Amino acid sequence: MVAAALEPFLKGDTGRNTRGLLRLIILCTIAGAAVASRLFSVIRFESIIHEFDPWFNFRATKYLVQNGFYSFWDWFDDKDVLDNGDRWRLMHRELGTWHPLGRVTGGTLYPGLMVTSGIIYHILRLLSMPVDIRNICVLLAPGFSGLTAFASYLITSEMTTSPSAGLLAAAFMGITPGYISRSVAGSYDNEAIAIFLLVFTFYLWIKAVKNGSAMWGALTALFYGYMVSAWGGYVFITNLLPLHAFVLICMGRYSPRLYVSYSTWFALGTLASMQIPFVGFLPIRSSEHMSALGVFGLVQLVAFVEFVRQQVPNKQFQTLLRGLILVIFAVSMGALVLLTVSGVIAPWSGRFYSLWDTGYAKIHIPIIASVSEHQPTAWPAFFFDLNLMIWLFPAGVYMCFQQLKDEHVFVVIYAVLASYFAGVMVRLMLTLTPVVCIAAALALSSILDTYLVADNPTPKEARPNGQATGDVVKNAADYIKDSLRSTRNPVLGIYSYISKASVVGAVTTYLLLFVLHCTWVTSNAYSSPSVVLASKLPDGSQHIIDDYREAYYWLRQNTAEKAKIMSWWDYGYQIGGMADRPTLVDNNTWNNTHIATVGKAMSSREEVSYPILRQHDVDYVLIVFGGLLGYSGDDINKFLWMVRISEGIWPEEINERNYFTARGEYRVDDEATPTMRNSLMYKMSYYNYNALFPAGQAQDRVRGSKLPAEGPQLSTMEEAFTSENWIIRIYKVKDLDNVGRDHTSAVAFDKGNKKKKTAKRRGARVLRVE
Amino acid sequence: MRWLLSLTFIALLGLVQALSSSGSRLLVVVEEAAEKAKYSTFWKDLEERGYKLTFDSPKNDKLSLFQHGERSFDHILLLPAKSKGLGPALTPNLLLQFINKDGNILLTVSADAPTPTAISSLLLELDIHLPPDRNSLVVDHFNYDTTSASEKHDVLILTRSSPLRSDARNFFGGDGTLAFPRAVAQELGNTSPLLAPILRAKSTAYSYNPKDEVETVEDPFAVGEQIALVSSMQARNSARFTVFGSAEALEDKWFDAKVKPVGGKDSKTANREFAKQVTAWTFKELGVLKVGRVEHHLSSISEGSSGNDSVAQLGYLNPTIYRVKNDVTFNIEFSEYSYDHLVPLKIDPADALQLEFTMLSPFHRLDLVPISTTANSTIFSSTFKLPDQHGIFSFRVNYKRPFLTNVDVKREVTVRHFAHDEWPRSWEISAGWVWIAGVWITVIGWVAFVGIWLWSEPAYDQSKGKKMQ
Amino acid sequence: MKCSGLLALALLPLLCLGAQKASGGRFEEFHARSQSSAPLRLDDASYDQITAAPRNHSVVVLLTALEARFGCQLCRDFQPEWDLLGNSWAKGDRNGESRILLGTLDFAEGKETFRKLMLQTAPIMLLFPPTSGQNAKPDGQPVRFDFTAGPQSAESVVGWITRHLPEGPKPAIQRPLNYFRIITITTTLLGIVTFISVAYPYILPVIQNRNLWAAISLITILLFTSGHMFNHIRKVPYVAGDGKGGISYFAGGFSNQFGMETQIVAAMYGTLSFATIALALKVPRMSDPKKQQLAVFVWGGIMLGMYSFLLSVFRIKNGGYPFHLPPF
């Protein structure tokens, strides 16, 4: 590992020590910059965990640190990890998420992240540096981003001989928003370490393919295993490496090196990945992993054929063999299909499948479609995240075609695939970013190398100074039969200083602009921990909106230890983490039906949803309402997804159309359909809301619409808490009426309007039997 | 240990208040003192049973049911009032609030005195219906007291009621006849499970209004068995509310009156005893269930064993987590309050006390069988295997019967999955031996192969080496 | 008086019996007819007859308007599915255990019915549950199938029927094998294979041509990075008119775009990267200093202009974006 890290330094061509030292320093500074640019949120707000999923990871990490690895392994999610005693006693107090089903957490998460920070924690303790686990979790992502920069330096220097490319790549990787978006301080999510692992695994893979050494292959497998333990995105590697190998074989680039590296990686890597309980037997059961298996088989075949050919140089025999290979390949393909159809091999998981058939998710798995980061990417997002690299990227890929070595093939494939995925899902921008950085670095470095040469060639013949890049390209041009059209004739160099100066100046400006852009994006877009919102007051000063924590702490302080909270699943992890109360559903969306149940409770009439709430013995219902503040991420805007998801399960009872007006608009004002206005969510959102305004002036600032004159009435619940800016509203579910009336009449009676005396009943009267 | 505690506690309870299980402060709302005098025997009986009676008039504006948000009385007895309203202290909302705060109310109505609107609207809320027109009463031309009401037929002669249901306890049984002069019919709504009639009219009775002149009554308010003369409502919090159809029946003169049914010989009324039963039930001297210890533990840890491996010692009593397919024992201790002390609860064979092990819906519903009885409690128990489903379950004993206080005991436990080291090891599964053998053969084979390979290195050939690169 | 009541009483069961028999006969008759041609072609009369109130069978009627002049695309899309459903039920349920009749009422034959039901749109599918017998609904009011989600498949219709009439057998849908399609596919495959095997020597250089591959991969990359998939998934319009008659090439809003917009952006990216390539690879290979000088300035200028234009476009999309380059 360390050797691997140092190797590029020792392999400088001239004056290696000084250059090596310089590079080291530069890399360190880049890492420093990478870490520093991710600290905005910590400086602005505080050292706090961000968003939703990180809260669960944080809880899990605490649990791990408290109770050790094995009880973490068998963790059955209840709650309240801060407790000591033997391991079962511990797990019990957890009345957990997914009430009342509970969650076999140990077996349904990727432990890599928690284990990593746990190890760091213990190491620091060992060095007698007692650091709060929270701070480790908060700062894990920035720390790893530094490593990522370093890894991308390594992988890029594998691509080209130009020394500057690697450093550029490292710099890009360090500060590009596309990566910062998921790795700012406090976003303690799997991606935090996964991207580093991704890049480093690729680096090791390329090393392995280059040297054809089993050691590098084994290392690849090792880090692949780590990656599997860290992020579901490992499937990307699982399919990219085989694809690379396959393409190489098709290009007739098969070599013993490929054989050794691939076989080593596949054998060890698969074993490693199967150690993760959540993955288990997927690598041999699910279609996502079949390509790797198939290519493994193919490699064996090809190796065999090569072997035979070396023994018997015989034309017919070879054709025969080729035919044989094709047949076997076809047969195995057929077998695979057969197995898939017969169900021995699981078909593609929906999440994965929705990448190919882009319409799939929206129809079949609304839960996946409902997640904002699963939406397709519009072009501004690309530019926003990658700025000038987005157009350096194709250039870099093009340059990979110059000298099309194995590693360049890899980059090309990676580039094409990743850009497709990034186009389909915003979230996968993350996997695109590294290759963009690499390619952009390649392009830019070749420009710089060309134009930053101090003295000019004489028009006659190529000067040795041009060589630095010159001979590389020329060699390429030589030993590749048909080279790129643009690189046919030999490199001479740039003649005039003006052109050099102008180009270099321009590039420098662009780079500076890039740095400004990255800083701006980071500080404005990616550094707010969505738990705490910041807003600018008219006088420009910053105003912190802390409703979430206010509400969660209210829950923690004022509700019973085991009070069940129902909320839409986005907030499950936060309630678990901050309010420390069991929730019905949370961000781990493994149980569609349970989530649909919550959706149904939210989107039906009180009379319908009250029994559901009783059945799940819900004590409090928590909703998010942005109407007062103009906070657009609130539940009314997510409401349609609740409706859709529950409609998927109860198509007869819930119908999305009923929530739209006749003209197909989604409205909350007088126009709103009765179904909409009777739905629990609507009632809870706007209950007592017009008390804030003069009569008839009630105004929803998100939907920008005037609300009905008289607000909705709630009979089965009572308002328990509403946060300062009304962002969070908590309702208590009433118990059954003490003297057995229905809630509406009970409320009416308390309001003081007496029942009329029962008039003469008409028809046959119903008699009491007992 | 716990046993002793609970015992002593129960004993103390028995000593301290030899009467209602829920306090002795009884407010009697009576309008004028003259009224009060009529019921002297009734008061005496109550005082003998240890109640501290407070007589007050609804007109008195210092009267209030609550003080500092707490009940200032445990029970209320309302005598019929002449005036229409009952004053600010006894509005329906306040009375309902009194019930919600576990206060018991005995309401007596009479055909002579029109029911105040406050009362009738309260009754409507409870789904108990009085005849729409005031001062209409129940008459029965077949069972009336010939001596007192030979003309009007408005003094009903009744026998005491038989049990309501096969599985329901009968607190109001006994022989002797009851005389109900000028009773007001009540009709109980059909929907509410909280309502239960205590005393019904005979099938020949009907309710009509003597004021209206018409000779024939068509569509009377209620007829026959549908008329409840004494009816009860036990709220979900087990607060009790009883409507006593004829206040007059509680007067002294009816306590020891001789009545003579049609074609029968005259006999003494059992009103006094019946009044005792009704008040005793209403003021929680009867039919009050008390849950003592609730405990559950792994069956493997035996109950009987004492010393170091007894349940309590191991500290595994009422654990909050079990594993799927554990064998679990659940014990619950029940006692019943009768007049002034706790007695062991007896479940009659027609009925059953059941335990549910439930998550969303019951996975088990088992009969709890009595395993032992102490001086004043019975211990019911059940042993079963947990379902093969992890989650947050709860042991639930939900026992609700007419005239008995509601019992709904819930104990939440987590049922976890198998831990990674609770499965049998690979070599214990005979079916796995093939694979284990395979693994080892592969390992050995590989080592052997490597050995051979290294051993038999061929003479290094230059050209071949080139070609391989 | 009294005896008349008695009479009525005596008659009552007979009446019921009569009704019973009639409806029973009705079902058998229609079912028999459906065996020959399924689903039944109904007209006003037979419609009323088949759906008449006391019935011990259930009816599913598709009210449609197939004739071209009504221009009901949905009707025509759904018709094959419906026929398929009818046929496979006629086959699967020869002796009518399901007691379900499938009928089609075209507007041409059923104007009356359409008017009676006050239907403005087609197609509409009504399910008349039985008023007696298994899964009977007392009121026997028809249930309406929802076509808003576009043309439905036969399976979904069966699912809907099953939801409303839980009991009774539901024949499975057998889709006829589409032999024609299979044959065409196989032939085309074979053709391709032969073509490749014949033309292999000619194709080979093309396949192995690096420029070709480079071009392909660059184009795909540009396509995807300029948000083509977004267009594909969200079905965005190609261009949209701004309020005042003109065309707005750039959609407002950060996460919103037009088809043409993406093409423009892709073009810009392409130019920029091509300029980069030129500067990096072409220019240093020029032998003539003057030409090279010129080339450097040209390409450099293009790059600068394009980039600044790109930035300005991005400022349109993202309001608060502070940075910009001269000249735009």
C-alpha cells in the first residue's frame, strides 16, 4: 500500500528527488484545500450531522462504538444505544424504527462506513486522543476526500507520462462540486468513503492489468471487498471491470496479464463481497453480477485457446477453436437466460433495472421514483457540478484514443457508461466525477505541456525541448498502425511566445474561474445541513431557522419513552437519531407495504385513517409544513408521492386523480377537491393556520395561493406542538372517547352544542337483544 | 419478595378502607331538606357502609365538583329535582368531566319530577333515552301492586334480574320482589358496548303519558323488555354511571312496604337490598378487578426452582427482548374486590380469560389457566412458543365484561432474530459435509499442485520466455 | 282484503321463480351466443336485455366508438386487447362457470344507450355485478373502469374484474403466438449473420478504425452530458414559444430544459472540446509559424467566446450565478 503510494515518486525521470518532494508538497496542499473547502457548514453552523441518512449511520456508528462489532453485526434495530450491560439487554431497549416490524439492521446495512469511523475512533483512543465520535463522523468525509484526490493523482499518472496531469487531476478531484456535494463535513454517508474506494480500486485494477501481477489483483479484490462493504454502488465496479476485460478481449488485446489480474480479482473479490451479510449470495444469484461471472468463464476459455494455439499452430484447428468458443459462449448465455427465467438467478433488482428502462421506476416502484436524487439530470446540473471540466472531458477522452493502451480503453468505457448513468440519475453524478477529473486533467495537461515550454523550436526540425510530449505522441503514432487523424505528423512545438502566453494566460484564467466557481457552489449550494436552515434577512445578516431540532427535542423531552411517532419516511432517521423515539417507517425503504400504509393514513379521511393509527398504536403524528415560511420541501409537496405509493397497494381506495381538480391542477385553496381537503395531511397542515392571519387572508407562501376562509376541523387528533416557524407540526392521536361516542360528536358536545332530542325514529326500531 | 409486597399491600388496602375501592366522599344532590328526610333509611345504610355523605342543593352556588382540578367527591347521587336546570355546578359537561376523572354517578329519576334538561342531554350523550315527553311513566296491567295502585297500575312488581349474558356476572340477583312506583322508562342505544341494563320491565309493561287524554296508546316510547328501569353505563376508564328508574322506590316507605301482586299473596319488598346492590356496584364496591403482578420469562428458567437459579435471582424476569421461537411463560395475578376486601378472581367455565401475543394482529390467542391462588388473588398462567417472526410484540390481556371493570394489560417486548452465532455450526449439519470436504480437497489439492509445480521447474527456455511476454 | 294479501303471498315465490328462470335463460342464451362470436356485439335492445335488473350473472360492457369519424384513438388501441380478452374467456369458460358476459356496444349501434347514460366520452367499460347469486351487489349499480391511464392491457382488465367479483373462476388470458414476428426476427438475424460473415473483410477495418470509435464515444458522451436522457425521460418539448410570439430557446429554471436547448449546449461543448483538441494536438504539429500563430489565436478566440457564451447561458438558467467572462 505505502509502497504503491510512493512508487510514482521514486519513478521521476530526472532530478527525481526535488520533483518528488515538490509533488509531495503539492499533493499535501491539494489535500489540505480539499478538506478546507468542505468545512463551510461546520464554520457557519456547527459540527452537526446533515440531512437524513447520515443520522442513521451516525446512530449505527454510536451503537458500534458502544457495543462492539459482534452485537452490531446482530443488531436488531430498536433504539437508545447509550446503554450498557450485556449485548441482548442492550439490543432490547431499541424499540425501533419500522415499528412494529423492527429491522434486522446488522444484516441490512453496508457496515463499511461505521466500521471505518469506529476503527479511527479506537485508534485515536489508543493514541490517547479522546475525540467525540460525532466529530469523527462529521469530519470523515472531508478527510477521505483528501485521500480521493491522492488516489486520482495515482490513477491519472498511470494514464500518461506527463507529470502535471496527475497533479491537475488531484486538484480537480479535490475541489470539484460534483464530489463535494456528497462529502461536505457532516454529510456522513456511504458515498463519503465509497468514492475514494471506487477510484482507488480502479487504480489498483489498472496497475494489475498493466503488470499482470497477482498481488495487484489481490489488492484490487481487497479494496473491492471494502467497497462492497461500504456502498451499494459497488455494482458499478462489478460490471465495469468485466466490461473492460471483455472489450480488451474483443479488441484482440488478450494477454496473460489480463488473465492473471482478472481471475485473481474475480475469485478473491467475489469471496470478499460475499462476506457482507447484506450482499450474501447475491454475487452468484443476481443478474447484476452475472456479467462478471460470464466474463470470468470467457477469460478461461480464451486462455485455453491461446494456450492450445501456442502449442499447435494450425489454421483449421484455430478456426475450429474459435467456433468452439462461440458455441460455448452462446450455450452459457442461453443457460444464464434459462436460469433467470426459471428464477434460480434473481432478475435485476428494480433499483438497478430502472437505470436501463428509464420508465420502469415511475410505473412499478414509485418509492424509488419519489426520491429526488433518482431524478434524471438536466444539463445545468452537469455544468454546475463540473464547470469547465465538462467540456475538457470529451477532449481528454479523445486524447485517450491517441495511444490506446489498456488503461485508456478503461477510461473510455468508464467515461461513456458513467456519463450515461449520470444522465439518468442525478445521484450518479458522483460516479462520473472521477473520470471527468481524470480526462480533463489529461486534456489540460497536454495543453500546458505544449505551451509551457520555455524556448521555441526552429521551424526546421523538431527540437529536443518539444520532446517532453513530443516523443510520447510520436512513439504512439509509430507503434499504432492507424493513429488518430490529428496525430499523424510529428510534434514540432510552438514557435511564438505570444501564442504561448495567450493560451497559457487564457487557461490560467479559466482555472481561476473554476476555483471561484467551486468555492461559490460549495458555500452556497452544498453546505447547508438541511436540518438547520439559513436565510438572509433584508439587512443581509444571516438568520438561522432551527425548527427541526426544536421539534425533535420537544419530542425527546415531552413524550413518553416508547411513544410511537408516525411521519413520512424522509424524517424517520432524524426522529430516530435526534428525538430518540420509535418511528413507523424510515429512510431505509425496504418495506413498500408499510410505507404505503403510512401514505394511506396520511391521504385518507380521518374516519379511515384513525383505525390505521390505532392499529399501529401511533401516539404522535409529525408533519412538515412550509406554508408560513415558503419552505418548499414540505409534506404537501411530497403528498402526491404518498398518494401514488398507497394507490399502488390499495388502488380501490386511493386514487390519485381525486386529488387533482377537474382541470388537473394540484391546488390547496377553495378549488381543492373534497378528497384533498378531507385528507388527514391537508387537515393537519392547515389546522388553525388561518388563526395567524386576519379573517380570509390566510396565505400559503409555497403554493402561493389563498386558503379557504374557514380552516379544516380535526376531531381525532389534537395539536400537540408547532415549531417557531410552523415548519414542523406534531399532533397527538386522541384515545377512544371515554363514554363511547364517536370523536366528531364528542368534539361537538365539548363545544357546547347539545344533541337534539332523538326525534321519532321511522321504520322498524332496532331492539336490544341483551 | 414481590409476592410478599403485593400481599402486604393488599392486606393494608383491605384494612384502610373497608368500603368502596375508590374513596368514600359521596355528594348527595337534593333540592330541599324535606326531600332528604324521605330517604333516611337509605342514607343510614350508606353511612353504615362507611360513606361520608355531603348533602347539598343544586341551587347552592358554592357547590363545585372539582377543587384545584381534582375531584372534591368520589361519587355523586342525584335525586330528582323539581327545577328544570341543575345550576352552574352540575352542567352536563361538568358531570361528563366528573366521569372522565373516574367519578361514579348514581342518577335517580322519577315520573313525578320532570328530568332537568342538563340531565337529559347528558343521557343523550351516553345514548340512554328517556321518554320525549316529561312525566310519562311505565305501567303494567299484569304485574302491579294491587294494594297501592289498584287503579293506576303504575307501581310495578318485579323480580330481580337474571344474569345478562351466560358469561356475565350477576351482581343484582336474589329473590324477593321489587316495587317500582311511577318508574321512568329508559331505552338503551344499540351501538354502545358500554351500556347494560340492570333491571328490565316485564314484557307486559309499556311507557305512556297519563297527561294526554287519548284512550289508546299507539306507538308508545318503549314496551316490554326493551324498557330498562335501572340501567348502567361503565365508561372506558371504568367509571360507573347508573340511572335508577324510580327514585320513589328508594324511599323509606317502599323499603319496608307490603305489596300484593295480581292474584298473589302480599309480601315484603326487597327494595332495600336491591338499593344496596345497585349503590354498591355503582360506587365500586363490586365487580372491581385488580391486576397484581404481571410477569413473563423464558420457560427454561423454572418457576419452582429457588435460590440462585430462581427466576428473580437470574434477573431474567420480564426481559424486554426474546428471540424468535423461544418458549415463554406468562403469569398474571388477578383479584376482585367485593364490598370490603379482595378475593381471588374466579372465571366461570362459560367465560375465558385470554392472553394475546400480538403485533398488528394477534399471532397467538391462548386461554390463561389458574395455576395457584393466594388469600386474595388468583395467578393465571400460560406457556407457549414465540412465533417465527421478529418485531415488537406485546403480551396483551384484554378482559372486558359487563359489570366488571375493564382490564387491558399490555407488556411490550422485542422479539429478535437469530444472532450470527446462534445457528448450528457448519459441521453440525450433515448435509454440509459434502461441501466442507470439497473445500478442503481444493485447498490441499492447490497446495499440492503448487508444490509439484515449484518442484518440477523446467529448464528455462529463452525464446519461450520472450514469447510469453 | 285478507285473501288478496294471501293471494299475493302465494304468488310471490312464483314471481321470483319466474324472474329467476328468465334471467337464467338469458345468461345461457347470451353465453351460447358468445361462444360463436366473443365478445358479444350488442345493440340498444340486447344491451337493455342483458343488463336488465334482476340478473344472476354479471356483465362487462365496453361502450366504444370504433368508427374512424369519431376519431377515438384510445378505442381503437384498446379493441384488440378487448377482443383477445373476449376470445380467451369464451375458450377458457365454455360452460360459463364464471357467469360473466362480455359485450361490446359500439356507438353506431348504441346511440340510445349512450344518450341514456349521458356519456360524452368513449371508451367506457361498465361492470354490472349480479343482483343475486355469488358476489351479488344488492343495488346492482354498474362499476366504471378507468381509462385515464391510457390503453389498458387485457390482464389489467381481468385484474379489475377479479377485484370486483372475487368469487368464481377467471379464465387466464392466452395471447396467441405471433408467428409472423418470430419468423421475421429469425430471418433478419440470419441475414445479419450471413452479411457479416460475407462482408467481414470489408467491415473489419471499419470496426477497427480508431477515429470511428473515437467519434462514436465522443458523440455519446456529449449527448449524455448535455442532458439528453432528461429529455428522453421527461418528454420535454423541443422548443417553446415565449409569451410574445417569439421562440425561447432556453427554458427558465435550473432543473428544466428544452430539446433544442440541449442540442445547442451539446454543440457548445463540442466546439469547446474540439478547440482544446486542436490547441493541444493539431497546433504543435504545424510546421509554418505564421499559420500556427493564426491557428492559436483563432482557436483560442473561439474557446474564449464559446466559454463566455456558455457562462452567460448558464446565468440565464441559474439566476444568482455571479461569474462571467467577457465578451458576453
